[in-house]
Amino acid sequence: MAGSEHQRNKVPSKPERNPEKIFLTPSEALAAIRIDFAQYAPQTGLFRSLVPLVFGNQALVTPGAGRDEVWLRTGTCGPPERLDSRRLGERLVARLQQAPPPPERLAAICYRVFRGRTWVGEKDGCQGLWVETGMEDFACQRCGRCCRELDFKNAGTAADWERFEGLGRKDILARIAPVRRGGRVVACRLWIDPATGRFSDGCPWLVEEAPGRFSCRIHEIRPEICRQYPGTRKHAEMTGCIGFLRR
């Protein structure tokens, strides 16, 4: 990374405008980083930029022979370690879990990971981080791609099950496989073909109203995963959502 250490670790100051933002406790921020690293293809450039912030200024990462290979040295002694990008991401997450960074440094890390302004703050008396989501300009284009192509089959929640059960929606419950623990529903799998017991190809509630334009037959009561998507501008960009484009 170019620039002084102060510049590298600098976190953007709290903005004057009022963008969409979320609050994360330190443990939630670390969990979100772990999920980010796991759900996309290895983000080699991001991982390399995080090495000094996570391991300290003495750490050094250099390109390896292959496009997806690096050499990592985390101390002043000992040989460097050859890693592929995915393994480098795992090492970063492991280090963050073993030695959680102080708030300001965690904010600097989150700023890079989530591509949104991040600052230390509090909510309801709880200390943590505010992270801008970048969703101010988002507008669903109703392309249906998230419903047809993304993997959401294991993302159903107990709250989804309880909501559909409370509404008496047996048609929806018939397409859900509840996950029980101790006799209680703790999660659920979406969407099951009642005739075969296997996962459906895409969402069965999706209807194409016109070429390339879709609607959801259960939109008002749709699962939480559907309500939350894409959540952040980065997630939209990484998963092919066109909600920031204008037709």
C-alpha cells in the first residue's frame, strides 16, 4: 500500500449527510468480515491490503508465482509462508478472532472490507461501529436474478416459519423444510418441491409479468433473506444485482 502509516490507517470522519447505515458491535463486525470473506470468490487485492492492519506493520505480503498465490511473513524472523488467496483470507479471519483489534483499527478494516464509510460510535449505550451501506441509490429493477440464480436454500429462519404458520399459509409451509433442534424450529430450508421432496429450481413464487420483468406472489410476507437482499452496495455488486443501474 502506498502512503504513510497514518494515511493507511485513517478512517473517514463521520459524514455530515444522513446515509443509510447499520450498527455493528465489535463481535458482529468480526462475524460480518468472516461471512464476507467466505461468500465471494477470493478478494486477493483486499486481502493483501489488510495484512498490515491485521498483522501489524512488520507483516509483509508479496506476490507469488501464480496469479492466486502470495508469500506472507507476519514477523521479523522465520521464513515467509506460501498461501493461495483463499487461505490468506482464512489467516486474516483467524488472526482477527485470536486478537481482536482496537475500535479505530477495526473501523479501518471494515471500511476496506465493506466499501463504506465506517466510524466508531454507539447505539443504545452499546459501543461499536457505524457502517454506511451505500444503499441510498438502490432501486429494484425486478429482473428476478436474485430469486432465480442466487443460493438462498439454507437461509430460511425460525421467524419465517413462525410468520407463515401464524398466517395459516399451508401452501408456503408445504414448500419449506424446517430444521428442528430440541423439538423447536431453529431454521428452515427454501424452497422444497412437495412432489419430490427436493429443492425447487429457483423460487416457486416468482412470476414473469413481461419479458425480463418479474414479481413475487408472496412479496408482502416474503422470507427475511429476500427482504434483506442486497443489504449493501458491495453485496449487490458482488452478486450481479443491477439495482444501481438505471434503465
